[in-house]
Amino acid sequence: MNHASEGPGRASAIIQPWCANVAEAWTLFWSEHQRTSRCLARSPEMCEQLDAHWKRFASTLAPSAKVIDLGCGSGAVGQAMRSAEPGLHVTGIDIARLPPFFGTGLDLRGGVRMESLPFPDGSFVAAVSQFGYEYANTKEAAREIARVLAPGAPLSLLVHHEQGPILGSLKRHRRVIEGICGVRVQAAFFAGDAGVLAERIAVLKREYSNDAVLQAAERELQTHIGRDETTRLQVWRTFVEVLMPELIMLDSLELCCVEGHTIRDVVEPLTEAFEMRPPQPLRTAAGEPIAWIAEGIRRE
């Protein structure tokens, strides 16, 4: 199923019922990654392009402006903005529980949904989001963003682009995890046949070489394949439980990546309170699309 073609409204409807699982998956992700993480934007060039965007946006704000970062994750956006304008006060919110953060001018708050922001009306003079807004119920989130922004406040969102390398990477990694947890590998492990297990994993390795999760999974399963049947069953259950949060996270990522003709649907709820400019792609030097840039101004 091509989730992206269903549009952000459909994505929100699917994600909301298992919101707690998504929040827990992202909590585990951010607990294992450093503050400099840009989620799946792992190449230095992509990170530089993302940081450059936020530094440019920061330079348009008043030196002591109060900014809200929606879906802040590790706080990378706030750090990039403050590296350009050290006087900015950035408050980040995220559905995940975030590790403690201690830093001047940067306040990260976990367990907060975009659809219900715990701030008074007009608390901020700018709003930003990097791969966050599209995960929300966009209609409800748009109303809350407008509520907490002062009239005339600028908004800058980076939204996943379906043709970019980030989505390609996550789709590939998702297929790896689905293959590892699939019935063919499971059957070989339950049978206690190390040779067949090696053959099944070799098929995955030929298609997805150099995947760290695949290599770790092979070591773990081969280590325990000689155990008794009851132990192997428990090992498999634990093995799948460990990988499931990452699969949920990857599923939510793919679900919320939008196609060119649906980026308008992501932006449309914001037009009730914002003067929005036509979305433009943020690209690498080679022309690969990293994200959609959606920007506008809060109406007076």
C-alpha cells in the first residue's frame, strides 16, 4: 500500500489510534541518539542544508524572539537557530518523552501534542518544525499553532518529501526489519536449523548489504539457535519486541511523507489563519529534494 498517496488526513486518522505506540517508539529513538541527530537525515550535506535553512530563518527574527519548535526531537533546530542568533528563546515540544536537556535559551518539553499546546494565546512570535507538523492531525494542529502565535508571526515548516533520499533510506530499512521478522527467518529459527537460517539471512544480506540491524540480528539469532525450543521461542519474542518500536517509527515516517500533489493538503489547514507562500523544495547541491518548505505569516 502506498500510504503517502492517501494524503495527510488519512495518515492522521490511521496514526491517532496508536499514538501511544508511536510516542513510545520515538521516545526510544531519541533516548539512543545524540542531541545533534537530524532523525534520518544522516549525510553531512543534508544536515548542512537543514541547518543553513534554520540559520537563514533565525536571521529574520528579532534577537530575543520567542520561538516554538513543533516536534523538536533532539532540539537540533533550536540549536541551529541559536547558533545564528544566540539571543533567541526556543521552546521545543514533542510527543516523545525526551531526555533531560540543560541549555540556555532552549527549553525542550516531551509528552506534548501539537493538537493541544500548553501555552497561552500569542505566547510566541515565530513557529518552526522540521519533519514534525505532518505527523499531527493537521487541522487541529494548525488551529493550535495559530492560537499560540502573535499576529504577524512567521511560520517555517520543513515537511518530508517523498522523492528524497530520506524516504528512500527509511523504506529500505523498513524492508530489512520486515524481512528479519518475517516467517521465513522465523521458521528457520524455530526449527533450530542454523544452516537454513544462514541461507535465509544471506538472501537479505545480498539485497540489503551493510545494514547494521541485519548484521546484529544475524549474530543474535545464530547465538541462540542451538538452545532448546522453549528458549528459542522466548528469544524470538524478545527479538521482535526489540525491533517493533523501530518498525512503528518507520511506518509512521513513511505514512506521513507526502507527494507533490498532496503538499497542498498539508498546507491547506494553515491558510485559515496564515498567509501561506507556495511550497518549495529544499534540495541538496545535486538537486535531490530533502523536504518541502512551507512558510507563511500569521494574519493580524
